Amino acid sequence: MEQSTSLHVGIIMDGNGRWATRRGLPRGAGHRAGAEAVRRVITAAPDLGITALTLYAFSADNWKRPAAEVFILMRLFARYLHREVAPLAGQGVRLSVVGRRDRLPDPLVTAIAGAEDTTAAGTRLHVRLAVDYSGRAAIRTGALLPDVDLVIRTGGEQRLSDFLLWESAYAELWFSDRMWPDFSAADLGRAVADFQNRERRFGGLPSPTRAAV
């Protein structure tokens, strides 16, 4: 049942490589499985009251990874955009990409521009893919996004890793040991339900109702 809330959720999609390694698979297989989790989450988000979803796909520091893995990731991003743009537009999803583009391969830059143009009219859910993104750099250049309400991180780590640093000033944090390729719509629902049971005071005092409990 669709919720009346309006949430901006950020997700640090962590654990693709470890998911693959534990199964004796190449790391690229984990990234491909992670793309399926992206599809599940995007499909589930609107019915949970999520109107904006920012997904941390590739950080500015991820260029330090082996060149072969980076090549696979860039190719996967482009393929994902080509394959998913029509279904996303059909679902009323607007897709945009945040982060630097000057270091991305030309085919990916072209795919990004096409996806953004095709989905520009979407109003049901705004999905932002953070690619070659750095929260510190965004603060320095003033390239800031709307405040985020809830930050989810999968894969067992408990840090922001340069993601939405300014926008997460008062965000609630939710960590999961589940690797990103295994993250499900039900997991997203649990995170949102937990968020809705928290009281956000933004530096103020508890509400009288909460204080009396």
C-alpha cells in the first residue's frame, strides 16, 4: 500500500565484489548481480513513499581499483542505461547522474545524456546515480543535492565513505550486513519502517507525546 510520506533515500551499494568472491566468481559477476538489485529497489521504492533515491554507484576514489574492474564497471553502467531507460520511463522514473563526467568514457557519457533526456518527464520517482562522485568535492563546488532523510549502507561497513556528506547532516542511518546483490524489496521496506519509527528532532527536544511514553 502506498505511503503518504515523501522520502529522499540514499543507498551506498556495497558488497558486490565480496558477494562474487565468496561464490568463487569473478568480481564482475557481483557487479552484474548488483544491477539486478538496483532494479528491485527502484521498483519497490515508490510504494514505500520514496520520491527520490540516490544510489552510490562509483566513488571518485574507486578509480584506484584495478583497471580491468573499472572497465567492466563503466561498460556495465552504459549497458544498464541503454537497457533500462525505456522501462524506467514507463514507470514514471526520472533518471539523472551526479558526479564528474569529464573522466568517464565517451560511450557512457552519451548513454547518460540519452537516459536523462528520455526520462526527464518522470514524476513518480527521481533516481540519481552517483558516478565518479565525491561528497567533499560537491561541497567545494557547491554542487549540492536536496537533504537526504535516510542513508542505507549494505555490506556490513558503517561509514559514509564520502557520500552525500552535506545532505546527510540530519539523516537517519541504517546499516545492513547483507551484500548489495542480495538486497531485496523487503530489506528496503524494513529500513523505511525502522526510519518511520524514529523521532527526528533536528537539534530540538522530544515531542511531548514521545516524552510522555
